[in-house]
Amino acid sequence: MNRILLPLLILFIFISESTFVDLIELPFTNEDQVIIPRFVMLSIVFITAYHSQKLGLIYGLVFGLLHDIVYTEILGIYLFAYPLFAYLISKALKALQGNMLVVLFLSLLAVTLLEFYSYGIQMLIGYSNLPFYDFTNLRLLPTVAANSVGAVFLIYPMSRFISRVKSDYLDD
């Protein structure tokens, strides 16, 4: 039963990302700042850390493609990025301890690198002309701050749930 709950949970998180900014007003931001919730990226990092690299890559591919189809005009940006960061996180976790603090740090690092990656691709293809200073102050810092709050709230329940799902996979 838990096998079907994990994809449904990630799908719910994917859908809730688009409504997060509209429904929740954060006190540390103003109207010029842009907050981009990256809860699916956080979930992929948690899946990679607490389940397996293979499942993290699969969820990265599926939800990266879904993110490209639903939210972007260019297919392939997130289809490439999500599995790449899942792979890099799995390699980093082999060198580091896998405790919650390290996973939390790596998840915020993944969100930060994803924002730089997205900004770089948009600058490269001429889709955005936002100066780097404005990018860091108006988009990167509020996004990392909001996602750090989200990661702190998500890491414990997600780690418990993913561990339970992993044990169901091993029991079969």
C-alpha cells in the first residue's frame, strides 16, 4: 500500500508548489521578491538520501519532465536537472554521513544550485535579462529562505515515511 502512497505524495507536493506562493504570505519578503517553491526537489533529495539513488533518479526524471511540461516553455531543463542533482546528492552522501543535518544542508545546496542552473540557462538562451545582483536579492535569497523553512518542516516526516516505504520494498 505504501508503494502507491509515495508517488501520490510527491504528486500532491508537485501540485501544491504552484499554490504555495498564492496562499501563503511569508513575512520576510516584499512584493518585488520572487519565491519559487522547490518542494519536489527537496522530496527528490530526501528520496535519494533515505531510499535509494535509483528511485531518486526515477522520480527526478518523471517529475522533471512533468515540471517542464506544466511550468516551462522549454522541455529538458528540469528533466536534466532533477536527476542530475539526485545523482550528485547520492555521491555526496557516500562521502558524508547521512544524518538529517547533512541531508538538510545538501537539500538546500541542491535548491541553490538548481536556481543558479535555471538562471544560467535562461540567460544563455536570452529568456531573461535579469542582472545577477537582482537575481540574488530578488529571487535566490527569498527562494532559499522559503525552501529552508519548507525543508525543516518536511525532513522528519518525509524521512520516516520514506523509510517505511523502503522497508515495504524490502519485505516483498
